[in-house]
Amino acid sequence: LRRADPAAVRRAMRLYAVTDPHCNQKTGRSLVEAVTLAVRGGATIVQLREKDIDGGDFARQAAEALKVCRQHGVPLLINDRVDVALAVGADGVHVGQSDLPAATVRAMIGPSRILGVSVKTPAEARAAAAAGADYLGAGAVLPTGTKDTNVIGLEGLEAVCSAAAPLPVVAIGGVSAANAGDTVRAGCAGIAVVSAIFAAEDAEGAARKLRTVVDEALGRA
Ligand code: TZP
Ligand code: MG
């Protein structure tokens, strides 16, 4: 078992789709329907972030979502639930500062699955890198209604990106097609979005537009 390929992880950060049960409730989509639209539109990685769901339900839906992601060659990560990730054979896990410590998660998932860690500061970025993270999620970069959390701004994002190098950083929080270009130009490898894809009536079209904006800001992959 080898470490996940750093260049492949960086490429996967371009358009990172993070699911949200509240969005799906509003649009009437199932989790797997939502994931299907996101990857059809060009999402380069998907994270299932389902906070209030039974483990069994989550594992069943994650297995379905994993099939869709595999068909599109897109990695699937699980938020928080290392057990669910291992049970379904997901490509990795994403944890925050109040979840199991990153080094513990790394030991549980082995070297080759992808480990992502949420950070807000350069100190957290350095600690996560030392603990074995493959990429960092930094945010909230901009105000968001999706999560109650403080805003680090594009300056905070830049500081995290510098501290994290060479690890790729994905920007999360309030990112939309309107600000994705400026966000990427702050130095991150791509954008992570919840509502900009999953609250959209045309989620596939929204993902396609976001992907175009990111590809234009970063140069075509
Ligand atoms: N972590 C920091 S901000 C955020 C998470 C999960 C929510 C981002 O949601 P949106 O709808 O893309 O602003
Ligand atoms: Mg968490």
C-alpha cells in the first residue's frame, strides 16, 4: 500500500462537491441522485457529509454513491465516519479539528486512502500536514449560511495555503461561480462547495459552470 498520489489528489481538488441533507430535502433529491448530478457536471471529488443519519443507512447510500463515483473516475470521501468509509471501501475520510485526531485517522485508514483535514490557521495546517493529511480544507473563506463557523477571508486562505505547501488546499465556505475565480487565485488548488451545487435546481449545470470557472483560473488540467 502506497501513499495516495499527491498529483492526483491535487487534481481532484478542482471542484470538490460536499453533500448536505438539508439541500437534498429542499430539492427532493436522494443522496445518490445529488451525487450523480454533481459528477455529471464535472465535480472532481465528492464528500458525503451526512451528520444525522444511522450508520446502516449511511453505509447503504454511501455504497450506491461510490458506484456512481467509480463510474466517473471520481474519488468518494466520507466526512467524520471512519467506520462507514472502511465498511464501504471509500477512497478516504475528511475530519475536522473536533473529530478523531488526524494521526489516529491516518493509522486507521492506512497509507493509501485519502485523508483531508479542516483547518482555519497556519498552525492547524502545519499540524495536519505533520499528522499525515493529503489535503487541507480551509474555511469558511466567505460568509455562508450552510455552517455556523467563523470566516477566515481570502487573506486567511492565503496564509493557510502558504503554510500547507506543498499540500494542496481546497477553499470552502460561501464559494460560488461569482467568486470562485478570485478564491482560486488566492493560492488554493480548488473550491469545495455545498449549496452552490446542491441547492441549485439544476445541480449538474451549476457544477459545470463552477468547473469552467475553476479551470479557467487554474489553466486546463
Ligand atoms: N466548512 C466550512 S464552511 C462549510 C463547511 C462544511 C459549509 C460550506 O457550504 P457552502 O454552501 O458551500 O457555503
Ligand atoms: Mg467533522
